[in-house]
Amino acid sequence: MDEFTIDELTIPASLDVPDADDFRATVAVRNACERDGYGTDELSYSAEELLPGWQNVEHEPKRLLAARVRGEIVARGIYETQPNETESAWLQVQVHPDYRGLGIGTALSDRLEDLAAEAGKRKVIVYAVSKQGPGERLEPPTGFGSVPLGNPEVRFLLGRGYTLEQVERGSRLPLPIEERALEERLASASAASGADYRLHTWTDRTPERWREDMALLFTRMSTDAPTAGLEEPEDIWTVERLVATEEKEEQSPRTALAAAVEHVPSGRLAGFTILSVPAELDRPVSQEDTLVLREHRGKRLGMLLKVANLLHLQRERPGHPSVLTFNAEENRHMLSVNEAVGFAPMAYEGGWKKVLDAPPPDVVVPEA
């Protein structure tokens, strides 16, 4: 059996310094695991794209662990918290497919859960992709979606006392879409929403007049989007955090395309959606957050926003092969919008929760 070591990495100030090689190696592990789990390279990111998010330590604190075999980084573990959040931590363990079965995942999970316990966290949350497989299925309490009970990651998490709380669907939209079809959908959604709503689009930084509204929308993203039994806490955004985050993101080669809808009588934004666009035309676009405030739902604003930003994409940055997005299986309204536009399911992942120091749940862990 290969021996391994685990250490915590210092996030480099740039990718030009010597210790940046370790960060690049963890990104390579990430991409190998995404490729194995989702069956495609479309979810791969570069170190240049990911580093700015790791450097935003004031607003999105993270710690990065690396496991090495014979000096080579073969796995990574992520411990993530939120400022002023006392109860929850988010964990991720990724072991390169060639180095599984050596106990590395268990050791990294132990270390990450210890970090959470030492910080006084009550619960930890894990998101894990689940390939499609035969046999019995495990459903979350929501009743929406399921994962194969015999999958290795399912057995692993159940054995550690995690409970499946939610299933998310990954979907893919082939591009381009006929512009006339998008324009017709936009006109239909605009007519349904009425004269009280006005569209706005921008690239990268939020215009100053909308910063306060966007900070509220990002905060409400953490409370208005369905999180089932994960009980995701409120993630508070301020104008200061919005500006600092966008400044960091400008260091990435990716471009953010935003569409927002204004409630004209109040002069405030009622919803938004963001696309993250890579520099390379042969790579897919990532659909990031989309939200319509609860008090403005039922007016087809979700369709209005999605179609407006797809038009924005095809006019400003044409040539990409697809758009990828993830939605909770119980978020039927947003899934219906996506399906109507042309998104099709491509993969599923589970949202798992463990209450620390709680008795293990009464579940049967299937044998390998």
C-alpha cells in the first residue's frame, strides 16, 4: 500500500510564485475528479480561473488540504465557512481516481470534520456527484430525485453518518439557439410580466446604482432558494463584499454577463441571473445564480431573465458550445424554465448533511 501524507497549503498570492505549483496540482486533481464523476471535461476549470475565489478570504474563507503519495499531490480537501456563521461548515474531498481505495478519502474527511468540530460547528454539508448506477435508489426526504444506493460515494457518506437531504440536477443547453426563437420567448415573457418590469444587462462589474439591490439579491439567494433539510444559513452580502468580490473576479480570465429586472414602481431590482463565460470559445458557459424575489414570483420573470441573458451571451460572446447549470430537483419552477429553453439533464449530485456529535442515523450501508 502506498503511504500518504496530508498537509495544509498556503494559497499563493499569484501563479507566478514557486509555491503555486501545489495549487495547480490541486486544480488538476479537481478536474480529474469532475471528469470521472460527470463523464465530461466540460466542468474543468484552470488555476487562473479559480485562484481569485480562493484569495477572497475576508468574505469567503476557505482552507485547502492536500494529500501526497511519493511527493505527488493526489487528493485535496476543502474546508469552507462563512463570516459570522457559527453552526455550519462546507466540506469537500476529492481523490484522484487512480489513488482511491488507499484510505486517503477517509483521512481527509477525518481531518476536515476535526477542523469543523474544533471551530465549534454543529453541522457539516457535503455536495457529491453520483454517477447513474443499477439497483436500489436512495431518496432524500424532499421526495425529489434519488442516487444509487450502491455507489461508492453513497456508501462512504452513509458510513460516516451523513444523511442525503437534497438532489441537484446538472443540465446542459446546446448552443447556439436560434435568435428568433429566443426573441419570441423574450417577447412572450415580457408581455406576461407587464409594464411594471424593465430589463437591464451589464458585463462584469455591477453598475453603481444597482449595487445595494444586488447585495440584497445575493443575500436572498441564500434564503429564497430551496435547500431542503440542509438548512443552509443566511449568507449576508453587503455593497462592500459585492465590490471586493467583483474586483477579485476581474483577475480571472472569465467574464460575467448579468441580466436583472427592475420593478419600475419601486425602482428596485426584483431578480437577476449571471452567466460566467470562459475566454476559450470551445469551452462551455456556466450558469451561476438566478433568483426572482418571492414577492415578485408568478410573473414569468425567471423566463424573462434567462432568455434575456442568453441573448446577451450570443450577441456579446458568441461561439461557445453550451451552457451548464445546476438546480435542486424540487425547484420545479426553475427546472420548467430551463427545460422550456432547451436544457437537458446531464448529471446528478447529492446534498449531504452530518450533525456533529449526534448518534449515527439508523441506515443500512450496502456492502461494496
